[in-house]
Amino acid sequence: MSEFRIHHDVNELLSLLHVGGGDGAEVYIDLLQKNRTPYVTTSVSAHSAKVKIAEYSKTPEDFLKKYEELKSKNARNLDPLVYLLSKLSEDKEMLQCLQQNAKERSEANASSATSTSFAIPPTSSKMSMQEFEELRKKLGNVTASSQVPQSAEVTRKMLRDRHNKKNPTQPNPVFPNWVYDRPALIGDFITGATPAGGDPTVAIGTLPLPAQEQALVDDLLFVLIGVDGRDITAQPVLGRQNRSFIVDPTLDMSVKELVNRILPVASYYSTITRFTEEKWSFEYGQVNHALTAAMRTLMKEYLILVTQLEHLHRQGMLSLQKLWFYIQPTMRTMEILASIASSVDKGDCMGGSTLSLLHDRTFNYTGDSQAQELCLYLTKAASVPYFEILEKWIYRGIIKDPYSEFMVEEHELQKEKIQEDYNDKYWDQRYTIIQHRIPSFLQKMAGKILSTGKYLNVVRECGRDVTCPDAKEVLYTLKERAYVEQIEKSYYYASKVLLDFLMEEKELVARLRSIKHYFLMDKGDFFVHFMDLTEEELKKPVDDIVPPRLEALLELALRMSTANTDPFKDDLKVGTPGAMSPVSFWERGILHPNHGVQNACSPIKHLEFHFFSSFFSRKALTIYQMLFRHIFYCKHVERLLCNVWISNKTAKQYALHRAKWFATAFALRQRMLNFVQNIQYYMMFEVMEPTWHIMENNLKSASNIDDVLCHHTTFLDNCLKDCMLTNPELLKIFAKLMSVCVMFTNCMLRFTQSMKLDRELNRLSLEHGTMEGPPTQSERTEEQEKKKLTSKFLAEHVDALQSDAGFEATISKFDSNFSTLLLDLLDKLSIYSTTDCEHSMINIIYRLDFNGFYTERLERMAIERSQKAAA
């Protein structure tokens, strides 16, 4: 059972029990997935479970009757359900809980029992006959609607409408009405008509015994082919009931007893005839058509037998005892056919469910060779159209299923919307497995059957015609290994064809490397060029950025770097959520806007690359964009800190008298730079590179495309987890640290901007020299005096400015915030690395606390935490 099926069933159960709140469905789903074990149904376990429930039940007869009814309808997973109920009946605590829940639900239903109401006239007024009839009809519909089966005409219309809704371009053919309106065309009894012999003038019981036998033989030969006799007449049937007969009560008791032994054959014939006449309609599918054709073949043999008996009768060589003797071998065959017809009819079986029923019947008759051979013949005949659809699917990747019987269903999805889908919907949902259409003997191979056709279909849609070289006709057999081997051969061929197509012709690994170059920043020089070229553009608000200009700068950076040799570089595009993508990084559920990472209007945080390729789902590319933004933002913060370092070099030339705060700022800047660089090193060289090499090695040994997708998904999931993108608590702290670094750089850069006057004076003096000719000696002396006075003024001005503004307190506040947040991050990392076994994250602690500077404080925090937990 798939995870989605478990999720659906758990939610359905909680809804039926009216259970809300608590831990929710996810907790129960995790428990079921961790503790589920395969259940092998056996007749012994099912019988013992059935007996046990009957013992605990207050109405065992009703339970057994319902069980047999569901069994006759070929209900899936009935025996495992009965086994589960037997286990629940042994759990006293569970029984009390269910009883209490049932009591609460009954009280809730009683309070809202006004859902079905009828307009009853007031008691003071008289009810007219018309109102009385309407009320009687409504009450009759409410009480009997669930018991009266639908007519064949209604069922056919429902099936036809359902098919036409799914396939509006290929509606089902429809027989003309006269096919169903003329009962004489059907080989079954015409009830209500005059018997063949007319009104009897003499009661048969008054005749001598030999004459009675001859008359009854004549009647029985008519009844056995669906025609009423003179003394034996058929009763009308309602729905799916068995046919019953009325025998003249004046018959001799010995003759009547023998007649009653033969009449079940006529009842079986009536059931089979009604089944074949109904199921041969187009709406019931090719499997039922093939089954009815096989039954008609057997019924032809039966009619030949009746014809031979009639020939003996006309020669005067057929007595009632001989008729009973000749009909006995056929009785078992007719009984089995009628039983199968009733089960298929009651269960509304089509396609795979019909084959499952026939397969189970074949195995159930293991001790009866004749019955098993009969069921095997029917199953082989009915499986032919199903296996024809299967062969086209597993050998060519084509579904030709006009009546929606095959286990794989195709859904129409618009290809132009693939890029807009957040997940790989086209791959996952275009072809899906329909559980109730899977024959029980193909249940274990359903996954491979789905994958085989999907693989071949992908290659076909890429313009290549593929046909499995080992294609052979698939035939039903009790030895499942025969067609299992055929399915496995086609599966391995399809896997190899698609894998070779993607790996060699479409260069999948090379495309993955190309994505790694850009999204995981594998090409360092490219990003240096790109950030240098786009620095001024990215300082603008998002709405002011011109996308074509960004594209041009990206193209220039690609041509100027080693990325120029990448054959897939033209698939790379650049943009911001405001320009190209409607969904921002924070809106994808990884961060919350209030976590404090820079201004929400900054394009640096939202810059994203787009890689246009049909090989990768939107979900995979979105994860790559998340990783890229995470690393790119770290690179941006590192670049800001390096700019502060450069500006600090300029500030050192001034003789600042109060240099204590300046030294503190230098030290804090170096700690921030060390933090950002070590985080980048950890993510790129301790997370992404090793995980990438593992994925690349796994791709070399992959045997099918599903393994490729699995390895790629595992790679992305591990990168997200180890880069702290799946842990909101760690990511919130990290975002605050980045915010502190950015605000610190802004503060330091504002300070250094006050020193730009010196550079401006130098620029003006240079322009003066170039415009008016070389300066004279007196001009040079005057210029030097001006520069000295300017430097002295700047140093005194800066000291006064920072003293007045409390700059030292500001730097101290930055230092305190950064240290607190960094300690908090290291503490949380130590917790997750020990409790959640996230051992890779502990490498961050070793890098940031390489000299034990934070060790003592971390130990103190751990002791305080343990004391609080103990308290």
C-alpha cells in the first residue's frame, strides 16, 4: 500500500469516527508505515477470524450472511479486514473506546436527524388520495431504495455516461432499443405468456405413471432451453435472484422428486442466459465480452446435449430416469457457470476485477480437477483482451483501452503547463494505477507494469519508435512465473532504452553538472565576474531592475569566465521574483518574512537563476533555486564584509585618537567574516561536494530511470537538510546572524563615507593638473598644505562625531548581538547533532569553535538546559 493510500485511509477513518484535534493524521501515518507487516491471506486464518467474530457478535447470522454477500461480490481485501476485526474484538480497551465513540456519534446524529423530512399535512386537515400516494412513494423510496437493485438499462446508461465523460471523442456504440425491448430474442423464459401446450384439459396427476413421465420429459426438454412447459412453468425473477419453477401439484411424489432434481439445471441455464444477454453490451467491457463468448461456447455444447436428448425422446428411448442420468455430468458445469455469472453480476465486475474473481475461483477448485479446468478455460478466454492491452503497454508504451478496464489509466495533462507546476505532475500523474482494476495475479507486478509503459512512452514522445525485441504473446496460466518473466524482460528492456537515451543521447549527467556549476556555485570565477558586473544594478529596488539588462550582464559574465566552455550555458536565465517568478523564496515555506533577513525589497535576497530543461521537474529546480539563494546571499554578505575591510584600510591612515572602538569594530568584522566563510565552506565542500559524488557514483550503477530520480531526489533532500534549510529553528537564527552582519556593514560603510572628501580632493587636484597644465612648485607646496589641514580636520571631526553619537556603544551592541546569536546557533547545532543524529552539522561547531573559544560557554548552556529539564 502506498503512502498516499495510507494517508487517505487514515483521514477517512478519522472522519468516520468524528475524531478531531490531537496529534493529527500524520502521527498515525508514521506509526503505520514503521510498524506495518505483510499479511498473507490463507483460508485457515480467514475462517478462524470469521468464527471468532461470529462468537463475539450479538447477531452472528447477520454477520455471516453479510460476509458471504461480500465474498460473492468479490470484495477486495475482505479477509485481511476480517482478520483485523478479529484482533480488535480481543482488545477490551479498544472495544470500550469504539463503543464510547459509537455512543457519541449516535447522539450527534440524533440531534441532526432532520436531514430527511417530508411535508406532512396538519392533522386537522384531511389528506387527499394524491397526497397519500405521494407520501407512500417517498416512504417506499427511502426504505427500499438500498434494497432494490438497479435495472440493466440504468446500469448501462451509468456506465455509458461515465465512459463518455472520460472519452468525449470516442463515445461507446449503443445497440438500438428493439434489441432490449423484444424478449423473444433472448433465450430466457418469457414469463406471463401462455404455456406451450395450452390449457390442460386433463390434470397430469390423473394419468398413469408412464404417461406422466413421458409428459414431464417433454416439459423438461422445453424448460431446459428456457421455454415454459405445460406442467412446469417459470416464476418471474426480480433483480439477481435465481429462477424458481412451479410444478403441477397433482404429480406423483416420486416423479415430482425426480423433476425437482433436474430443475436446478434449468435455473442455472436461465441465470447464464440472462448474464450473457446483459454483459455482451458494449458498456461492460472487452473482458466481460470475452467471458460471455466463452460461456456461449459452453452453452452451445449444452444445447447440443438437449438436442440429442430430444432425439432420443422422439425415438421413444428417453425415460425420466435416463434424462436424470444423462443430465448429471452437465449439472456441475452449469452450476459453476451460474455461480460465476452471479458473482460477476453482484460485484459489478469489469476488467481486472472480473479476472481476479475468475483467478480466485480457479485456485479455490484445486481439489476438483474438472471444475478447475473449466474455470481455467474461462479465465484464459476472458484474459485475452486484457493481455492484448497489456502487451501494447509493456512492449510499445501505448494504451488502447476503450472501456477503461486496464490497470493503468491515462490522464490528459497540458504539456505547456509543466513549467508552471511546482511538482513533477506530468511524470507522476499522467499515468496512474487504478487499484480495483488490477487482477490479483498481477498485483505484485503492477509497479513494474506501470514503469515499463511509462519508460517506453517517454522515449516514444521524444520521437523514437520502440518495440521490445523479446515481445511474445502473454497467456494466462496457473504458473505465474511464465508471464512474470515476460513482464520482467520488457521492464529491463524499457529501463535500458530510456536510461541509455537520457544518459548518452541527452547527456543527463552533463546537464546535472551544468546545473551544479550555476546553482551550487561550482564555477567561482563566473560568480565573481557576475557580482562585479551586476553590483550597481542589484542595489536598485526590485521594481527598478531591468530584466534585459540583467540578461545581458549574465551573458557577458558567462563569456568572460570558464563557464564559456559549458555546452548548456544558454539554458541559464536570471531574474527576480518580481520580474520572472511569481513565488519568492520566503513564500515557499522555508523562511518567514519576519525572520529579519535584510530589506524585503532587496533583489539580492530574491535573485534567482532559471534553467530551462524538460529533464528536471519544477520541484527539483525550485530546490536548486533555494540552495542557490542560500549560498548566494552568503556570498553577498561576505562581499559586503570584504568591502568593509577595504574601507578600513583607508581609515587606518588617519591618526584617530580614540582607536579602542575602531579595534573592536575590526575584530568584530573579522569574526563575522570568519563565520560567513566557514559556513560557505561547510555547505559547499562538506555537504554538497560529498553528496554530489555519492549521487554521481549511484547514477553510474542505476538500472532504471526511477533509480535516477530517487538518487537525484535524495541528493537534493540531503543538501536541503544539511544546509539547515529544512529546520525553521536553525534557519531563523542563521537569518538573524546574516541580518546583524548586513546592518554592521551598513553602519561601517556610512562611517567611511565621511572620509571620501580626501579622495575627492585628490581627484580635483588631478583634474586641475590635466586641464591647466602641470602644476608649478608653489602650487604643489600649497596643495600639500591643504591636504595636511584636511587630514587633520577629518581625524578631529571623526573622533568628535563618533564620540558624540555613541559609536563605541553601537559597535559593542553589534558584538553582543552577534555573539549571542552565534552561541545560540552552536548550541542548537549541538542538540540536533546528538538527539536527531544529524552528525554532519557538528562540523560547523568544529569549524567555528576551532580554538575552544566558545566551548566553556556552550558547556555552561548545556548544564543549565539539563537542570531545567530535570526540574
